[in-house]
Amino acid sequence: MKINLKKLFATVVIGAGVFISQPAHAFMGYWYDYNSDWIQRDIMRRTYENHNRAFKNLNNKNKSSSDKNSSNSKKSESSKNTSSSSSKKSETPKKAKITFKSDGNTRGLDYLVNNYPSKQRGEARTYLKKMQDYFPKVARSVGIPTNDLSTGMAAVIAGAYMAYNNISLNDSYMKPMAKQFREALESVSEFDKMSDSDKKYIYDQMVIIGMTLAVNQSQNQQNPNAKVTAQLRNAGKEILEAFLGVSAGKVKITSSGLSY
């Protein structure tokens, strides 16, 4: 499972669209009808602008790294007997830091709330903040840490999976999945260049989106509404496919974690 940073951001972008897209998604008992195409394009543009500074050299570095690895590979072939030991040591990957210390900023929440029309932002903030505040209790109950990007990923994928399949997810499935994401994200060195504030910004959005999908799925399962079921399924589908790059129907979450 290879993590693509742009897809990571796209997940947050599309997730944000869950709350502001037509033909309207229901949450906190209200219906919202907006022009999803315009809003999602605008969100995409602004999100990439916000993160461009942190990742502007990503493609160049990847290309440079690829060229360098190719060159090093040729050199190592000619001297592999003498450099085998040192090569193995240099190839040992350094784990990127994907945890962060919270500075209390509300950028992630603000970002989602500000995509609502001004008259609805108060209600949206109250609801989304409730989802955010409740998450640490959920994380503790399933044995995964907070303030960790792998946990945020597990939360948004779990919520999307529940919404898409209209099912509850066994609590014991979360820990193995979070472990998979931790191993994948720790292999992305660019996270070491990301500030704690930016990590929290992404984490908060993923947690809020994941919680909102999960809670709405649970409520809809108790009081079924065909329209809401269809909307949640579509929202889950968009997130799963944007991040994982496969058909949502192929995604499975079991006691072994995530597979597709």
C-alpha cells in the first residue's frame, strides 16, 4: 500500500465535498443544496495552494532521487563485493515522523466550516466540533493513538467504508488498519518537513470527515432513509476511490486490516 501525498490531500478535499455537494448530503438534521462542481473545484484549487509551499519540491525530489538511485545502482554493480555491507546500512529507511503536538489551532475545522454559506456556519461548526471532540474517546476505545496521521487516515477510510457499504465496522478492525497506514506513511520522508500545525490541519479534517460519515451511517442504519443511504454510499465511494485508486467495491476491511 503506497501512499501518494497528492491523493492524501485529495481525500480531504473530496471529503469536504461530502458536506457541501449536491444533490445535498444530510447531517445534523438539515439538508443543503449547493453547486458541487464549482465548490469542489474551488476547494481543490485552494487546498493545493495552501500545501504547495510545503510540497513544491516533491516531484523534483522524487525525480532526483530516482535518477540518483539509478546511478548508484550502476556503481554498486561494479563494486558490490566491497560495498555490500555499507550499502545495506544506507538503504535502511528512516521512519518519518507522522505524529504531532497539538498547538490548539482550529484550521482544519475552520476550513470545513468556511465552505458553508455564512448563515449556516454556526450550526455547521457546532456539529463538526462535536464530531471532532468525540473522536479521542473513540480512538481510545479501539486502541489507536490520537494526534497521529495514520489514525486520521484510518478514521476517514473507516468512515467512508461504512458509508459506502452501509454497515457497522468491528472495533477490532481499526488497530490493524491504523498499523498499515502508519507503516506506509512513515516511509514518506516529506512528512518530516511538515510542521505540527500542518499535520494537525490534515488530521483534524480526516477525523471530522470520518466521524461524520460513521455517525450518519449509524443513525441511518437505525432509521433507514433510502435517499440518505444513497448519498452516504456515493460519498464513501468518492473517498475510497480517490485515495486508494481502486473500485470501492474491491475494498475490504477485516481483522487483518485493509485490503483491496
